[in-house]
Amino acid sequence: MRSSLVGGRERMVLVNTNSFNHYSEIGDPVSQAKIYQAQAADELIFLDLDANRHNSGEVLVDVIRRAAKEIFMPFTVGGGVKDLDRIRELLLNGADKISINTAALEQRELISKAADCFGSQCIVVSIDFAKRIRNNEYRVFVRGGTVETKWDPVSWAIKVEQLGAGEILLTSIDLDGSQKGLDIEMTRRVSEAVSIPVITSGGCGKAIHFVEGFQKGGADAVAAGTFFSHKDQNPMQTRAQILNSGIPIRVHT
């Protein structure tokens, strides 16, 4: 989601991205959330891509409040989360889980403190990664995919589990919005390295990509945005195709 002026007021607008750039607006996030709920999605993830923009935090809280009144499915909220007070605010306004990315790496004690204060089940660490062309290595990126760190995704995933994270959201920057398929190699490596749930994302363009995420990547869940926004496909149809591939999954609400 990004902040945008709508009718003279700053509001959150749902967007799709390509390699964390090239935004395309979809519409009101709460209205779209209601559609996804009707189509039997398991969970939703709200990420504020303009977290450092003036008033963005207030606008995000407004979206979360509205979403909590309109939908009855779990949702995770992230973007610019830097301290326990912000986590508390988002949880009190309706979020079920909180995603932390940059702050998790820059102040690692936040993961442990948050897990102790709110429970590990509430704390999701988002790991954005890309492959470095010059030496074919993977690296974790922070600050919206603009800053490379020294961490490789597997080592960082192991560390965040040790620090108390209850879940990992693993996203390929290279494949984000490409619809070419998930990074199955990294999904598998991270899933095998940790015991907490791994949600893989970035690249789904066909139903078979979801199947591969489960069967070949060993992921516990697959997240997608562009796939459901730009194709004649909905979560219920995708569920049926996943089930037909032999993966036990709930088809109806």
C-alpha cells in the first residue's frame, strides 16, 4: 500500500510492484480485502510502502481500524515498525500479527522484546532478498529493497528464529511482480533451515507456482498480490488447483 491524495485527503491505496518499483494502483485496500475474504483467502498482509512519509503512520492505522471492522480473517501489518509502542498501537487497532523488516536487522533486540511482550505468534520477520549477479550470492536487503546487508537469507532466517520470531515472510526482490514463478531454491533452503512457518512470495503468475512453493519449496504458505489483481483468477480457484495437485488445503470458507 502507498499513501495517495484521494479527493484532497491522504489515503492508503493498494498497489502492485515490480522488483519493488514501478507501482500500479489497484484501489481501496479495505474494499479489496473484503473481496479476498469472500473468495476464501486464508490471511492478508498489509505493508505500508511509504512508512517514512509524513502522516503515513496515521493513515495506516485508519486502514487497519476499517479493515478490522469489515473483515473477519487474520491479517498481518508492516512497514516502518521500529518499536514496541508502534507494535502495540497496530495490534490494539485490529492487526493480528506485525511484520518487521529493517528494524529487525538494525536493532535485533526488538525481535526478542516484541516476542516477550506480545508473544512470538504475533511477530513476523520479513526477509527481502536478491541475488548478487557479480558472484551469484544471495543477500538480504532492507529499507524497501534499497540497502544491501552482509546477511544471506538462510543465516538471517536462522538468527531471527533464535531471537524469537514466530514466522518468516520471504520475498524475492528479483521476481517481485514478474509472474515468472517463485524462487524455489531459496524457499527450500530457508524452509529446511528453520522450524517456524515460512511464507514465500514474489513471482506467482500461474497456479502451478503456488503448488511448487508447497511441493518443491517446502513453504507453509504462499502469498501473492499481482497474480490476483491482474489475472482472471481468485483464491478459491487457486485453492482448488492446489488441492487437485495432492496438497491438503481448505477449499471453502
